[in-house]
Amino acid sequence: MNPAESDVPAPSAELWKPALLRAAAALVFGAVTVFWAAPSLAGMSLAGGAYLLVSGLILLWGIPFTGFLRDSPAGRVLSVTGAALTGAGVALLFLQGSLVFAVLAALGLAAAAVAEVFLGIRFRGRHVLARDWLTSGIIGLGTACALPFFVGLGPHALLGVAGGGAIISGVLWILAGLSLRHDARAGASKAVN
């Protein structure tokens, strides 16, 4: 490994912001899926599409906070992750159907999950988000793999699977965001003293 590969940039002290926004998006979507008793095909597509779109945009917006430049290898992986979720979300906003939802959501989640697992393994022990990326990636892969098996059960089941994965990842990201915020405040108070 050359020295350039071993250098991992320090993340921004405000890395907690995209983590908490990602958690909020996931938890809001999860809550919608829990309390929506009889979603229609159009409602499922709109809710799922909005969730994936917002998640992708948050990931894209949050890249500079990770410390990686957008044109660095890790920045490109994060860009692909955000683009996959954003693209799947936009497609779901316009396309309806249980099979369409299962395939597009699974593809978007799987692409993002593979990228996060890669980043988690690649930067293990060297970046503050490595464990969170790895865990989030595993949750995303599980959700993506499960979705196609629920096509025949309709919108409620599909939203339940997607929402369940969102709730689990939302809890992960809220814990990560709060930890990052606490660490940033502790670091700021040490710098003042």
C-alpha cells in the first residue's frame, strides 16, 4: 500500500448533520409504513420513491462532510451510492406496480449497500463511519434481497419490508449522528480549553 492510500482525511466536525438527516428520512419513512394500513400502488411508489430520493440526495450532499473529495476513489463510491438511491427514487415516483417497486427499490438499495460494505471494509479502523457503513450496508443488502419475495403480497407487505429496513438503519444512523455530535462538541470544548 502506498502512502497516498493509507491517508484517510479527517471528517468535518459537522459530519453528524448528514447522519442525523439520513436517520430522520429513514425513520419518517419507517413510521409511514408502520401506520399506513392500506397503501395503494401509487402511494407505495410515491412513499418509497420519496424515501430513496431524499436518502440519495442526503448522501450526495454529505460527501464533503466525510472528508473525502468527490473526485477521490472513496468520494466516487459515495457519489455512486447517492446516485443509485436518487435514480431509483426518481424512477419510483413515476412508475407504479409491485414488481416495479420490488425491483427498483432492491436495485437501488443493493447498489448503495454494496458500496457501503466496500467502504466499511476498506476504511475499517481508519474512518469514523466505517462501522456504520458496514452495518448499514448489511441492513440494505438484507432489505434488497428480501423485497422480491414479497411481490405477490402487495403494497402493504413491500412497504413493510422496506420500512423495516429503514427503521433499523434509521436507528443506526441516529446513534451514529448523536455520537458524532457529542464527539464534535467534546473536541470543540477541548480546543477552547
